[in-house]
Amino acid sequence: MSYIALYREWRPLIFEDVVEQEHVVKTLKHSVSTGRIAHAYLFCGTRGTGKTTMAHILSRAINCLNPQDGNPCNECEICKGILSGSILDVLEIDAASNNSVDNIRDIRDEVAYSPTQAKYKVYIIDEVHMLSSGAFNALLKTLEEPPAHVVFILATTEPHKIPATILSRCQRFDFRRISVKSIMKRLETIASANNIFIEHEALKLMAKMSDGALRDAISLLDQCIATGNEKISYEDVLSVVGIVNEAFMAEIVDAVKHKNVEKILELVDTLIMDGKDIVQFVSDLVVYYRNLLLCKIVKNPEDVIDTYKSSLELMKSQAEGFLSDELIYTIKELSALIQSMKWASNPRILLEVSLIKLCDSGTSIPGDDIKARLSLLEKKLDSINNGIVGAVPGNMLPGSGKSAKPGTRNTNINMDADSSSRSSENEDPGNENQDNNSGSSASGKPNCAESSGHTDGQSSRKYFDSWDSVLDELKSCGRIVLYTNLLDTKAVELDDKRICIVFGEGKGFNKMLCSKAENIEIIEKAVAKVLGREVRVKCIDDNAFAENRDEEKATQKDELVEKARDIAQKLNVPFNIIDE
């Protein structure tokens, strides 16, 4: 006899064997015991949770000649005939490949005839949401007034796609995802029966990878057993599923944290040469950063992070070197990267560029987010006060080891060489129209708020504070060309119905491209989706709003200087602005 896959061999034969669906089992067993058999059932839930299996058990239970406490005996000729497929009164139909009106019309014509051997004629329609509109309409008439000897069992993973007229005529049962603990117990039972020893860590990884689907976990176990090893280790499972372990994730995070670009490229090359799936790796990396965030903000992270004790301790130590804003920003960037990879012809390059971007300047926070940058500086100040960094000589630049330049008016403090260089870059006219009094978003991106008005008392200009969300919407929809051309732009809200996109100097080509009618329509749809209302969008040059820049630039510098002066006082070092 040919080999039977484990998930088929270990398919439950009675209600009690179905794992973690007690709420469904209890109701169906009582219905069978009391004879209250409905004419239509709807089983909903994610894959591998027992929907079709439950349908087969129910079809035997209601036709069994010797039912036992609501369960089929699996010994009578009816049960054996249904199990072997020789009794045609129980028919399973795949709606994905039989979704036309004609297929449902055939069923409608057949239900008029009584069953040949069993008590009930049972139709199990799997993936019922795949039926066409016409097929649903044809099925509806049969469900309205079905013959007494017919029972329909519908199974689906997407109940929201089923018409309400069908839903209202069925008894609905929602199947839950199966817990890691229950999946591990079931896998251990199957492995023991096959004389296979599995390490606890390997069992746990299989259960976690299945995402609540027992069938997926059993199929993974079957694949691991096929390697020929009588002992399955954690590394064996990793090699089969094509994912990387948490130690590799930790190396990537450390390389990003320490700006080690060479190490990042080396690790990515290892990832590719080992044949790992890049999208799956980025998804796992997002989960790892999520765990770091929880270690940072949750008092007892072991209660919410499902990992090993050694890995958790490593995450806790790594999390201490990050700000919460850094981790949140990184998670959002990597999540957006997963979407971008769907459109990328070379995902490896996209991954390398994104990781290099994250490690740029030693922090994941953009340089033009002054509040977040100063938060990072305050963190360094705390480290100095705690004696971690050490004392800073009075006439030295902290972090650089260089003396102040001669010829300056006073001695100075260099507020992090990288931060200082970025501040100089942000004095470019294209970036000077931000208000530093505005808060920083959770993602680390700057929030645009209302800037100061004209000194002559005229109406103030108001930045569109949801522009970043609009850009993210364009990126997630795959409008990468538009997203790229709008990256360095600002948006000004003229009123509730008009928004201007401001292009900086030298951005004439970008403006021309985005001003095309079809592109304006796409941008307006993205804005409408974010705001929930329709607006008109217009592309303009930066010159129209240049008159307030000098005033805004002075305001930004004054606020930054005051913040730096406070930090210098806490450090007890001289402070000066170097005027070169």
C-alpha cells in the first residue's frame, strides 16, 4: 500500500479527537444525541483547524447505525462505507474548482432524490466562499426549503465573502486557532508512535511556525521525518523551513546598532547563500524588533514574548541600547519594506539599502527630527552622569576627542558629531520649513504642524500634518515612482478642500511628473483615504512660500541652542556657538 501522509493518517475519527474545538464539539454532539439536526451548517476558521474533519465526523454521526454518545461508531457498514467512499450519499465538493451555476444546479436537481443507503444525504462544500454570485443564488433556493433528508455542511476560511442571505440560513461555528502547547502535545504523540525523538525546542519551533494550524505542523513534522533522522533537532527544523535562528537576528541588530555596514553586507550574503527566503527573514526581523520594544516598555516581557530564557536575556540587554522611538521607527520601516519587496525585481538590494539606511548615523531616527535627536543626546547625557562614558575635558568636544577650534569666541561643546553635521544639513532651504515645537510621531518621522505666521499679521500658513501618512499610503499601494518623487516635498493646507504640494529648488522635473492629471488623481485618492474626505491637490514651486523661511530658521536655531545650553549646564562644561 502506498504511503499515507501523516495529517491524513492521524485525522480524527470522533469528536473528542479534534484538538481545542470543544465549543463546537459540545454543540454538535448534543445535536446528534437529541436528533436536532439542522439542514445547514457553516464551519469558519483559518486553515488546518479541523473544519473539514469535523464535517466528515458529523456526516458519519448523523448516519451511524450505532451512535455512541453523539459519536459515530466507525464500525457499522454505514460508517465504514463513508470512510471508504463507497457510499455516495455523502458527497464532498471543492467549490474552488466547481464554482459555476451549473455545478450548483446539479446539486439542486439531485437533492430531490432520497438517499440510497444512509439516513441523510450530506453535501460538504469546501471553500464555499469561492462560489460565483450566480452559484450562490442557485444554492439559496435549495437552502430556503431543503428536503428533510438533506444536510449541507459549508466550510470556509473567509466567511465575510459569503452573502448574508446564505449566512442567515446556516448554523455558524467559528473554529479557533490551536495553541502552541496543544500542537506540541499532538506532535509529540505522533512522533512517539513513529519512534522519532524530537527536541523540545524543535517541537516548539514547529508549533510556532504553524501559526495555529495543526495540519501545517503535522506536515512540517512529516517533512522533518523524511530527512531520515531518528532524532530531530532545532537546527534540523530550521534547515527544513528555511528560516534563520534568533542568534542570526541578534547579529543583524548589533550590526545595525554599531553602524557596521561591512558586517551587514556579510550577513545578508550568508542569508542569500543559505537559500533563505528574504521576505520571511524581514518578517522575522520585524518580530524580533517587536520583542526588543516589549523588553523596553513592558515590566515583565517574559509574559508576552514566547521564546527561550537565554534569547530573552539577550533581547533585554540589546533593548537597553535603544530608544523606544528608534525601535518603533525601525519596525515601521521594515514593515514597509515587506510591501516594497512585492514590487522589487532584486529584493536583496532593497534589503541591503534598507539596513544601511537604518544604521546610518548610528541611530534609526531621521536626522531632521530634532526632538528625537535631542532625546538621544539626553540619553547619552544620562550615561555620562552615570559614569559610563567618563568625564569630558572642559575644552574638548565630547564624542570627538578634538579640541575646540582656535579663534572662536568661547570654548564650545559639540553635541554629537553626527547630530551636528545633520543639523548643518537641515539648514538647507528645503528642510527649514518645519516647526520644532511640533511633536515627533511614534515612527520617528517629523510631524508637520502650523508654523509661525507673517510678521505683518497676515494669515499664517498651515502645514498638512498627515502628509507622511499619505506618502506611506502611496508606498503601500505600490506607487513607488510617485512616492519617490514626493519624498522631499512638503504639503500646505490652504483650507479644508485644497492642499498644495511644495517642491523645493531644483525639483522642477519632480513637479512636472507629479502634476500630470493621472498622478494628481492618484494623490487625491490617497489623501481622501487618509482624511476620509475629498480634497483638491495642486503642485507648486517653493518660491511661493519662501518669505517666511528666514524667520522659521531663526526660531529653529534659537530653540535648539536653548536645548543645547541646558545640556551643557548639566554636563558642567563651557558652551559656545562656533561662528565660522
